[in-house]
Amino acid sequence: DTVLTQSPALAVSPGERVTISCRASESVSTLMHWYQQKPGQQPTLLIYLASNLESGVPARFSGSGSGTDFTLTIDPVEADDTATYYCQQSWNDPTFGAGTKLELK
Amino acid sequence: EVQLVETGGGLVQPGRSLKLSCVASGFTFSSYWMYWIRQAPGKGLEWVSSINTDGGSTYYPDSVKGRFTISRDNAENTVYLQMNSLRSEDTATYYCAKDRPTEGIVFAYWGQGTLVTVSS
């Protein structure tokens, strides 16, 4: 299985720029996707194929990377962005990172 | 509008069985693979199973292989998850999901989830 490693938590102030990283245990090309999950809700797709913004998602969100290292960037961060963010690879059987909990100061 | 509605969750004793259902609408159900993904309380997401368009091919991770069975009824726009020999570690919210084939296995649409609690 491809293991995805994310930092567990981040705390930023509104208006700042935040980057959330995801490292794969093997190359997944650009078959990496990002989801946002707010408490008590199902996940929602933010970015697909590493850098493509899902329809309806604010342009404050962007994604980059290929191979084993990927980044989700939120710039600027807003209060509503408080959530847990998951990466997911589809190079082989789908696996998810453990999630990065984003809190606002 | 794509809608996925899961039902069938509840409290079940270890070793017993439970069958989840997911009714889909808003798209041509028979043309899409379908998936189940779960999330244990306070934990991350885990892919549980996949089924192709005609139900002839199914896939599972080792954690549920041999115990869980995914199936579908294209006439009823429904995908099922039969869960046997349930364990405490199967306690989770189970989500039904749909992908977008042109972009690989990207879970573009999710249901609201149904909670399964395995406990005596």
C-alpha cells in the first residue's frame, strides 16, 4: 500500500498563507487529490490530480506537486477554513493521509 | 444534482452481520463505479470497497477482505455493503462515494454517511 504522511496540525491567523504537505511512500505521479472535512460533515473535494481546482471551490485554494511530494496551499486563510484536510492517492488502491487539522488563532 | 443516501447503520454485536445500502440519484448510476469509505470515530478515512459498473469486479483492502461484500442493483440505483463477522474495529461512519472516471479514483461525491457501532 502507498502510505501518505501529513503533518498532524497547524495553527495560523486569518489572512495568512498556509501550506499543508503530503508525502507519498512511492511515486504516485500526479494522482493526488485533496479533501476538506468540517466537523460532523462528509469530506468534500478541493483539488484533483494534484493541481486542479474543483468547481465551486474558492481560488484561495491551490495544489502542487508530483511524484512523492505534494502541497495544498490556502492563501489567504479565512475563519471558515477551520477543518481537517486529507490527501488521497489513486496510483494504486486508494489510500488517504491521516489528515492535517487546521486551526485558526 | 448528484445525491447519495446511505442507510442501514446501527448497533450490532461482534461477530454479527449488517447490510448497508446507498441509493443514488442525479446521474446514470449504471455507468459509474461506486465505492464505500469509512471513518472510525475521531480517526481518518479508509477506503473499504469498490465495484465496477456491472458488478462483475469488486475490490477490497486486506482489512475487510473475506468479511465484506459490495454489490449493486442498477435497476434500483443502489449499492450495498454486506458486512459479516463484524469486529469492534469496524466501528465507523460508512460513506458511499462516486468518482469521476476521467480523473481516476477521485471521490467527487459523498453521501452523508451511516454510523455502524460494533459492541456487545
